[in-house]
Amino acid sequence: MSGIAMTKAAPAGEPLLEAAGLAKHFPVLDGFLFKRRVGAVQAVDGVDFTVHAGESLGLVGESGCGKSTTGRLVTRLLEPTAGRLTYRGQDITHATRKQLAPVRTEIQMIFQDPYASLNPRRTVGEIVSGPLEIQGLLTPGARERRTRELLEIVGLNPEHYNRFPHEFSGGQRQRVGVARALSLEPKLIVADEPVSALDVSIQAQVVNLLQRLQREMGIAFLFIAHDLAVVRHFSQRVAVMYLGRIIEIGDRDAIYEHPRHPYTHALLSAVPEADPDDDGRERIRLAGDVPSPLNPPSGCRFRTRCWKAQDKCATDEPPLVRLDGDAEGHLTACHFPQEPTVADRGHDVVLDPALAALEGTEPPREPA
Amino acid sequence: MTTVTTPQPRPEPPAPRGTGDPFLSVRDLRVRFATEDGEVRAVDGLSFDLERGRTLGIVGESGSGKSVTNLAVLGLHDPRGTTVSGRVTLDGQELLGAPRKRLEKLRGAKMSMIFQDSLTALSPYYTVGRQIAEPYRKHTGASRHRARQRAVEMLGRVGIPQPQRRVDDFPHQFSGGMRQRAMIALALVCDPQLLIADEPTTALDVTVQAQILDLLKDLQRQTGTSIVFVTHDLGVVADVCDDVLVMYAGRCVETGTVRDILKTPEHPYSWGLLSSIPRLKAPVDVPLRPIPGSPPSLLDPPPGCPFHPRCAFRDEVAGDRCATERPQLLLTGARGSACHLDGDRKRAIFADRIRPALGRRPEAASPAAAGPEGPDADRTAEPEADRTVADEPAAEPEADQGEGNR
Ligand SMILES: Nc1ncnc2c1ncn2[C@@H]1O[C@H](COP(=O)(O)OP(=O)(O)OP(=O)(O)O)[C@@H](O)[C@H]1O
Ligand SMILES: Nc1ncnc2c1ncn2[C@@H]1O[C@H](COP(=O)(O)OP(=O)(O)O)[C@@H](O)[C@H]1O
Ligand code: SF4
Ligand code: SF4
Ligand SMILES: [Mg+2]
Ligand SMILES: [Mg+2]
């Protein structure tokens, strides 16, 4: 790619980043002068996953389920409350700034908001070469050459070196953010909703760019997004989060064609497809919203919205395990999993009381 | 080729089309803003009709003029610095230039709206129940007690649990999804005949969006309300709309039924939108096909066709007309597009170059699915286009596998 020599690419498939029992609890403080800790938001509460060299692991789930917090833990922008984080075999869970320095260059982040994440007072050249400068790499002349190269890689005109962020459109600004993330030749990019602030026609430009980087430079991605179709397009493996936990993880085919967790089924069923003939999918309509992570339900966290919940679900937390008949690496946390198909089997699941009343169906059971 | 223009065998919902006058009619609407940098032509000659009980989707990227159009219909533009011209009639009554008092009376009663951001639309200072009951009292003259009952009833209808109790909550005590439901309750409390919903689910999670969209559809079935539904999401369009208007740079570039727009679109911009979105059932190993460039500035829109700087097909139009001459929206009935490419050429390009890459399930394109009237529907078909359609299933092995997995 554009004559950029990639150094010491880790062999594809080798574990690059491993999270084990990773957790982040934010204290909730109350009181006027003397703040008292009255509880904790369990933003991320014990997640296990591995990102292999060169692969893209997608992270999906609804607002507040802990996706961004997970991303910020992985890049060590946040200090984990519990658990272990390993990068290429090295424990970085509580590594100091100094210990982290070499790793920091290899893990980069791309943010959702291409407007807020770029300093408006610095030129595009300064922004993209910033990480090289901070690390004291290359001479000023070589830095500028490299920066122009990076601009070209992400599809910007190298002539734009001296322009300011406000002179660019949203999609172009996101490219600037990508160029900056590439400057230190990262091995892993954590992309937190990298396209959701962009217009539909522009989203595809940025998705294609990231995909090209993944393929041609062998960069691994932790790709965070709430759009299930974008994640499917971009990620070989996908983890579904709910209230701070991973409730199902597996390769693309497992999650999108043979999901087992009721929540994964509900999510997929809710995605509207731009095809008037898109029938043949099961219809599941949940009731209400996601409960507060301040006080998550006992046992299975999905049980307050789950139509299959039984007593056991309130008392026993279901472990994330491989179920009978599932593919290797496909793990599900549910006591009473769904059939591994998303096809319509003739009966809708409509839990929303208003919908059930209007449609003359009874909700399958009283909401807990 | 024939299948491209033939309605699919599945019957259209039996909504009346072309019967009598449209309920809402917009003609040559223009909205301009005077700004420091110059005049912004936010809406530039827009016309559309909406019939009773139907849903018209307005799609387009941000800044294409969707919200400005709706604010003009509702008479909510600040007259200072804004010039609005054209005609907007609701049930035969002219709205543009109507006295403020009359518009106020219509808003909330005969027509109402739901916005994207329910936090700014609901006042933080009054209870949810009061905000629903007040307009009801104002427009129907009901007693305070009756209006409160009505608020409870509406909250229950839109699925707020324990409405008797929650009616006295303030908006911040509701979750995002509940606030959007409360907005729907507020919008529907006076049984409006026209509902304008501007990106009502864009800020919501996908499972909550699905609940709200179904709720709107079910309520519409019950009440017969006409809906203008603004969105940038073609999936949402497929889910809720009967008819669609595609906007670009303040103009309508294509309009038709939801099937027309999603199955046999004719405008290069519509092709671009469809080709650039990832789908749950599309092959994953091919890159998406983005629209190059970005939307134009409305301060200084491109001459000719506003889409020409981004269009891959302008070379197919002789004499660089795309850059010089504004294409008119040519309608046949309620179907049409604004593009200089001639009809056969558009259909051929779509069949040969656009549709094969959409990764749709093949049965929609197979000759058998064309239905009995298929072969007669379009005799202008070019022979090579015919072959393309026949070849299509073979060209889409991934889609085939997707079927096999189910
Ligand atoms: N600094 C913080 N202090 C307190 N709570 C926080 C903090 N950051 C995040 N949270 C809470 O942690 C939970 C998870 O937040 P997070 O930002 O990870 O969600 P997310 O999955 O990225 O959601 P979205 O899709 O909305 O971006 C939320 O309930 C959020 O309110
Ligand atoms: N009050 C205003 N003053 C100046 N320009 C405006 C105003 N309101 C909207 N615009 C401009 O009009 C265009 C269309 O806006 P809008 O209808 O809000 O787009 P959307 O299709 O995203 O809803 C945009 O370029 C926007 O910046
Ligand atoms: S464990 Fe129980 S409550 Fe949780 S998803 Fe499975 S069936 Fe539903
Ligand atoms: S008029 Fe020309 S530029 Fe505009 S959409 Fe048609 S072919 Fe493209
Ligand atoms: Mg987030
Ligand atoms: Mg808008």
C-alpha cells in the first residue's frame, strides 16, 4: 500500500489482545459537601474476549451497554476496576504510563465524532503528525513526508496538509482521524462508532477505507457500533453486549444466521431492512427499554425483557459457554436458548403491551 | 428487463390511490434563509401530495431540506430572515400565509408533529400528563378531569406502564423510549388527520425503534391518519412508508411508491443510496459502493443537476447537459425522477450495473416471480437487459447460500 513498509506484522490469527473478567464500575456519589459513595454504575462487568492479529472483532449492543467503556479500557484511557488485560502476552492491566509507552503506539483509537476529536486550531498536517512528534520519531522533514503519505493512504489530497479541520466535511474529518491513528503503524485500532455520525452515502466511504487498512496492512480492529449491518459487514467475529456483559459471541455466521441468545434474536429482528420483500424473518418486539446499569437485574440481566425467563434465570447467572450443536468459538450465556435460526416460524413474539393490545394478541407472559 | 418495471405479485395494500383530492398538497415550495454568508436555498421548488391514510416517506441526507419542508408545512418558520413561497393546502385549505391564529388552531388538532429530540420538544417544567391534557382541553373544550383521563388513556395506548401513576411524572423521569412514546401520545391526543414525524426514531435503540414504528403503524391502521415520515434510513422507509420522496439539495429527485423506489429506482442518487448501505443478507466480501464526494452547499448549489459533481452517469448524457441544465421532475402519475438520462437507459443501467451488486435475494428477479402480467408490462425492454436478469441468480451465489442457511 503506497510503498509504506509495515514492520514486524504479528502473524495473523495469533492472540493480540486478551480481556479476562474485565470490569469498570463508576462510583455514584451523593451528598452536598461530603460526597458519599451510594452505589456504582456497572458499566462493564466482567467481559472476556480475544482480538487476534489482523482480525476485526465487532462489539454491538444498545446504548449504555458498555461498548465505549470497553473500548476505553482496552486503550487504557480508563483504569479497570477488575479483570486482566493482556497485550501480546504482556499484562497491561495496571501498567504505568512508562511501561505502557511502547504498547500505546500499537493500539490506537478512532472516535465517533469527527468534529470534536480534532483540535480546531491545528492544521491537518500537525494533527496527523502529532503522534510521531510526541514519540520523537523521524526528523521534521521525514515526518512531513510521512504525513503526506498518510493523507494519501486515507484518500485525502496531500496538498491539504496546511488546511484546518473546519475546512473539511464530516467524512473527510473522519479520514484525518484515521490518518492520525495510522501514523504510528498500529497493530490494533479501537474504532468507537467510527461512522455513525456520518451521512449514509459517506459511511460507506469510511467503512471501505477501514476495511482496506485491515486487509492490506493486517491491522486488527475492535469495531464498536450499534448498527448491526455495518458490524456484520466489517467484522469476522462479533460480540453482543447487554448491560455490561457479553451475552453472545461467535463468528459472523454464528451470530447473524444461527444466534442462540434471545436478546441477539430480538436485536436482529428489530433491524429494518431496505427491501420491501424482506419477509421470512421472525418478528420479536420487546417491551420497554434497557434497565439501569446502576441496579442490574439478578441472575440473567436480560430476564426482565425475556419471554423465555423462568425462575432459574433470576437466581443463576448463565455462564458464557458453547452450547450443544454450536460451532467452535460460538458462546452463549442463556439457560433456555433459542433455536439456531432467525427464520419466521409462524408466531410473533410481541411483548410490548400497547402493540399486543392493538394487534389483538396477548403477551406470552406477564412482564416480570 | 420486464421484471424491473413490473409490480411484484404480492398485492399492494388496498390503499386508495388517485381517488379524489389529496389530503395534503404541496406545490412549488421554496424556503430561503438570509444568512451572513448569503442566501441558503434550503427548499427549492418542491411538490408532493399525500392521500388520506397513507404514509409518505421523505428521505435524504442531512441538510437536504427535510426538516425545513416540514416546518414550512406546519407554518413554524421564523418569518424574520426566512422567505417561504409556493402553495400548501390541507384538506383544501391554504396554509401558506394563513393567519397565525388559524395555524395555531390547526396545529395540535388537525395536524400534529413528532420530532427527533423529545427532550427539547417536551417542557421540563410540566408533568407529562399536563402536556398531553392541555392541548386536548384547548382544542376540544373538555373539562380538566376529562382531559386528565384522556392523557392517562393515551399514555396507556402508547404503552407506558402504569399510566395512572406515570401521568404525573416529569419528562426527565422517563427513559428515551418512553419520552418518544409520550410524544406520540401528545401528537395523537386530538385525533389529528395529518401527523408529521421528523426522524422520530433516529435517536432510539434499534429494539425500541422497532416497537415505536410498529406502534405508529398499528395506530394509523386504527385512526386512518395520514403521515409524513422523515428519515435518512432506507430500512425504516421500507418498514413504514407507502410512498417515498427522495430529496437532494432541497429538491425532489425521485418519487414513487416504496416498491418503485426500493426495487426499481431510476435516479442515480437513489441508486447511490441503495448501493452504499450494508445489509444483513448481502455478501460481505465485496466492498460497499459509496457515493463519491459529499453533499453540496446550499449557499452555492451546483448549476444544472445538483447531483452532477457526484454522479457516475453524467457522461451518458450528451452535451454536458447535466452541468448546465436543471433536470425537471417528470411525472407519470405519481412516479417520476429528475434526471436527463432517458427512461430506457435508466432501466438498463439499473438492471445491468446497479441491481446485480445489491446482493438481493434472487427470487425477486427471477422470471417466474414476474407474475402473469410480467412479459407484457414493458415492451421497450432491450434484449441484452433481458439476459442480465436471467443470469442474475447465478451471479449471486452468496445470496443463495444465505437462503440455504435458513
Ligand atoms: N464517567 C462515567 N461516570 C459514570 N457513568 C459512566 C461513565 N461513563 C459511562 N458511564 C455509564 O456506563 C454505562 C456504559 O456506558 P458506555 O458509554 O460504555 O455505553 P455504550 O455502550 O458505548 O453506549 P452508546 O451506544 O450510547 O455509546 C452507561 O450507563 C453510562 O451512563
Ligand atoms: N434557520 C436557518 N437559517 C439558515 N439556514 C438554515 C436554517 N434552518 C435550516 N437551514 C439550512 O437549510 C438546509 C436544510 O436543512 P434541514 O431541512 O434541517 O435538513 P434535513 O434534511 O437534515 O432535515 C441546511 O443546509 C441547513 O443548514
Ligand atoms: S437466561 Fe433466561 S432470562 Fe436470560 S436470556 Fe436465557 S431464558 Fe432469557
Ligand atoms: S441529470 Fe445527469 S448528473 Fe443528474 S443524476 Fe441524471 S445523469 Fe446524473
Ligand atoms: Mg458509546
Ligand atoms: Mg432534520
